[in-house]
Amino acid sequence: MVRLPRRLGHGEEATLEEHLDELRGRLFVMLGAVGVGTVVAYVFHNKVLNWLNGPLPNNFRPVTLGVAEPFTTTITVCLYAGLVFALPVVLWQLWNFFAPAVEVKLERKILFLVACSVALGAAGIAFGYEILLPRAIHFLTDYDNEHFRTLIQAKPYYNFVVTVLVGVVVIFQTPLAILGLVAIGVLSSRTLRKQRKLGYLITAAVALALPGPDLVTTFLELIPMWLLFEASIWLAVIYERRRKKVMSRSATLGA
């Protein structure tokens, strides 16, 4: 029976060889999870492909241009899907490897931030898939359609979908990124409020750089991005107030 790598306790000492053995065991677990996820994705690859093709306009179906391309494209999609399916196991194994070096109080905060990051990432995928991708694809495939006959090749299309969704997920992590900069002292809520107009301008520039250059799509991108930036400012305010209270309470107890 295969034994899973044991997580070291806080403050528990281990030799370099033991750390390397643990790391090797966790890598095997992660690779096994990716393999299982890929097999599961292949079993349900029809549903995966239908989901990816969902944003396409009616009567559109991706085109393959070679004898083996349908098979290789399906395998590539299943590999990416398998990595996504295995991501919780991969992240959990990485966390168990590094967690013993983290204080117990800090560990709880990190787990809370991870939960927030997952929630924001899920919201980003939902926004990108349901709102952004259909609008962007509709605009791009209909552009100058009196001059062009649009054929959507499978591999570039799936790369486009994945790139857009990953980009939106990263954008939706803005509040946590700004909160982290505030926590280490690079930014402050006062600076964010003072430079609010500049922040909105930078956000608008990012929206213009994203796929979907028509005005409606850009506006749809700007709404959540501005809301996320504004939420980041107020999260910074709340964080600084709580930090001041904790510091003043510690100073009172120390006195």
C-alpha cells in the first residue's frame, strides 16, 4: 500500500535527506493527480469541449486541418483540463510541504486568503465565460464579414479561451494583491485614495488592452475592474484600522 508523505509538525526538525524524500513523495502525488485528472477529462472530453465551445456564435464549430489534429487537440485539451482538476491536490501538497515553516496564526490567515483567492478566481471565470468571451468572440468573428469567411481553427481558439480566462482570473485577484502591498508597507490606503484617478486610468488602459475591443465589451470589462479597485481601497482602509487597533492593544498590554 502506497503511503502518502507525512506532514512535518511545527518546529519539527528534519534532515536535508528527509526533506528531499518528502518533496519527492509529494511530486509523485502531484503527478499522479494530474494523470488521474487527465484520464477523467478524457472520459468526459465531450462535455469539456462543449463547455469550451459554448461562447461561440450559433452554427460555429472549430475547424481542424490535419488527419491527426482532432486527436492531438483533444489530448491537449484533456491535459490542460487534467491540470485544472488536479490543482487542489497540487496546491495542497505544496502547502503541506511549506506549512511547517509558517506560524500557526499566520497559517490560518494564509488559508483564509487562499479561500478568498479561490472565490475571486471562480467569479473571474464566471464573468469571463458568461459575459466577456461571448461578446469578444461575436465582435471579432463578425468584423468585416462581408470581406472574410471566418473559420475558427480549434487549437488557436482554445488557446484564446484559456488565455482570456486566465487573464480575467488574474485581474480578479487585484484586491488581494493590493492588500498584500499594503500589508508589507509598499502602499497605503491614503496613497490609494489620493491616487484614485490614476488608478482608474490604469484600470481603463488594462481594459483596452484585453481582447474584445468594441466599446460594449470594454465597458463590461471596466465595471468589475473599477469595482475591484474600489473594493481594494476600502479593504486597505479596514486592514490598516484593524492593524492599528491590534498594535495599540499590544502596547497597552505591554505597559
